[in-house]
Amino acid sequence: MEDIKLSRRQLLKMGSIALVAAPLVGLSTTASANQNAAVRAALHFQNKPNGAKRCGVCMNFLPKADLNKSGCKLYPGDDEICQNCYCNGFVQKAG
């Protein structure tokens, strides 16, 4: 087995790179939104309303603080459902 000798400078350089890179990797993975492409295709999802039919008045819509980044009961794992979107799973809220 070959001995690998690192100088102190090389060791400190690799350590500092690792310390800087670790938090950046965590930030890049949590900032992305999720879309369920298979369900979107099956339900013919569109980013515009169909007349008066829109996600904001659908009983399946799961609103969040940002209504343009909400969820839906029909789209598991999808957090990019906007209140003015539409799909064939639309069911009007009662009242």
C-alpha cells in the first residue's frame, strides 16, 4: 500500500473547502420545488384557469401562505400548484 503524505497547507486547504461547501450543498437541495409530472400529465394540468374553474375554488386545493406555491390532494409531493391553475380533477367547493 502506498503512503500518501499531505502537507499541512494541503490539509488545511481541503478542510476549508469542505467547511464552505457543506452548507451550500444543504441549501441547494432544500430550495427546489417539487412537481408530480406523471399526475400532471394524466389530469391534463394547465397553468391557466378554464373559465371560472380554477384551483383556488376547488375542494382539492391545499392553500399555503404563497397561493402560487400551494398543494393539491390529487398531486402527492407537488408543491407548485397555483390558485389560478386548472386540471381535469376539478371539483367545485360547496357554498
